[in-house]
Amino acid sequence: MTTTTIHKFTVGPFMENTWLLIKEGKALLVDPGFSNDSEYALLGKALASDNATLLAVVLTHAHVDHVLGLEAVLHDNPVPVYLHPADRYLWKNFAQQAALFGFRRAGFSLDPLSLNEGSTPEALKPFDFEVLYTPGHAPDHVSLVQEEEGYVLSGDLLFESGVGRTDLYKGDAALLERSIREKLYGLPDSMRVLPGHGAETTIGREKRENPFVRER
């Protein structure tokens, strides 16, 4: 098995973690939050250094901080975008979301491809995730589990000693807790958690120490 090279870019005014995964000369970009040209340039440098071609963009959800750099990415890389189909309100109202935080951005003309719970689409090979539908922070939220390599991209569901906020569109604290307990806390304790904000952690640590959702 070829091991995935993982790049983390902490970008934008929200200090969002954008993840670039590289495997067998292909790259998968998760949650592009680049807010300016210098941040966006990090993507090109990483692709060039690993001699990789961007295959697709995958969104854990469509909050503004996770898609702020998508327009720039797609301008230079006309690749497909994958998003869970449960609720596309955030996607369709991206321009309004951006304006609330002082950014002038146009909406997107494309429709994302559906990223449903289960295995990742064949078109994303060599990347192979189990897609977990994990709403609560956002109604379109997913987490991506790579069991063989031992990591989960948790988006804004679970952080080191924290959880995603639930005061935004269709946020639901009880649903968020259920997503964590039923979907993430069933994963191995040793599994790395690569979150949408903050530092890397593990499932076991959060089960023991997370003050918001501790293992019962």
C-alpha cells in the first residue's frame, strides 16, 4: 500500500485547515480555505514539489471558511467538486455567506457531485475513504475515514478539546453529539483526527478528555 503524503495549510482569517492529500502522483484537496494569493500559492508549491496533479476537491461542508479559496482553485484546475447532497443551501448561498464576513465573492456556477455516505466514488481512486454523514455543525457535513492509514478528516465536527459550533444555519447540538458518539467514537482510539481547525488529535484522547463530548 502506498502511503499518502498529507499537507496541512492553516489559512484565512478563521485559521481554517486546508488538507492536501497526495498519492501515486494524484492529489485530493479537502476544504480549500485560501483567502489570498500568497495562501493559494502554497497549493501550487506543494503540487510541484511532489510532482502531483490535482484530481478533485472534496468538501466536508460548505461553510464559507472551507470554500473561500475554491474559485481560485477551479480557475487553474478545472476539476470536479464533491459535496454531500443532503442540503445545498450553504453552497447555493456562498456569496451571501462571504459578504457577511466582508469578502466579495461570486457564487458558483457548477453543481457539486454527490458525496454520499459509504465508499468514495471510483473516480477518486487511488484515494479510498469511508464517507460518514456527520451533521450537527452543518446539514451537509461529512467526515472522511482512511482506516488503513489510520486517520479521519473530521471537518468542523470534532476538534482537539472542542467541537463545531451549532449556532449557524441548521446547527443542532444534540445531532452533533450523536454524530460524534455514533460515528467517530466507534473508530479506533489510535486513529488520528485531522480537523478543520486547530491541532491534530486522536479519537482516544477526545473520548477521554474532550470537555464537550466525553466517552460515557
